[in-house]
Amino acid sequence: MDVSLDPQIEAELVARAKKQIRQRMQALRKGHSDAALAARNGRLVARLLESEPVQNARSVALFWPMDGRREVDLRALDSDLRCRGVRLFYPFMEALPEGGFATGFREVKQVAELSDQGHGFLEPVSDAYVATRGDVDLVLVPALAADTRGHRVGYGAGYYDATLSDVSPPAKSIIVIYQFQMMAELPTEPHDVPCSWVFTDESSYEAEQLKS
């Protein structure tokens, strides 16, 4: 007997489940002390630096941690990659005359170029070079939760789902989170874009679509 749900009801259930996951994971991050998160963060950055995807990348898209959200902090990774001569890109949002936003990654030659432009995160200057397909080898992606399939739950704006397709393929992507944010399986929607790997402070997972 077919017991499939009405698509609208199913979409509402998935949206509700994601909202609950966001609330739970934000509470979990807040429940950890600064010292505990700093220790986890250091281990995660060290694991990234030693990983094959990062070692092989000539150009990487990073993100700057948002104030107050206790995200993974990749500033030490930025410094190390710059010393290696790796090109670095950061995300941006730009209002369009007709409404909505253009999104993407702009090259950042020094961290002093990043600034708050009213979107809740530090962004590159508006005249910086915009990455096109083939410019970025690897994208590091923030999340509130992830599973071993490479799916993630973010803050709900859909920024990375909309932006990853601009550079991937050929770019690969890594979700970076703390181990306590890993889940067995996340609810997904048609627009969700899976990433290539998940890296935590304790483990790494190659997404299932790369294993086939």
C-alpha cells in the first residue's frame, strides 16, 4: 500500500525537523566552554592542514567566523595557507538592482580586506576578483549539523546551496564542524547540495557519492 505523504506536508515536516536540529545544535555549541571549543577547533584545523584535499589545493574558499555563533574558526588555517602561497577566497553577497542578491566567492589577498557589509559576516571588498568555475579547488563550508552522506543543515538561508554550484564541479567541498554536531542522517530537500567530505575534530568522512 502506498503511504507516501502529500509533497507539501512532507516539505513542512522536513522544514520543521531542520528547525529543531538548528535549535538543538546551537544550544549544544553554547553549552560548551570557550576552552573546550578552542581545543576542538585546534584539533580540527590541524587535521585539515594534514589532509590530502587541503594539501593538494592551490586555491581554497574559506569563511570568517560570525560573531556570537561559536562557529568553527579557520583563521589559523588562513594564515598557514597564505604562507604556502595558496590563493584564498571568501563568500560575498551583493544586492541586485532588481532585488535579491548575487552570491559567490571573491579573492582576498590579505585579511584586512574583509569587512562587515551588513549581512552578518565579514566579506571581501566589492572590487575584488570574483571566482569563476575552475578558480577554486576546495570550498570549506560551515554548518550546524552534518551526516556521513555529506549533507548539512545550516542557518536556513540556503547561501551555500545556491553558491556551491557556481564553482563545483570542479571544486570539491568540505563541511567543517565539531564531532558533537554529527548526526546519523539528516532530513533533506531537493535544493540541498551535498558536500564531498565532512571533517570534525575527531574524524573525517568521505561522502557516499564519491565512493560510488
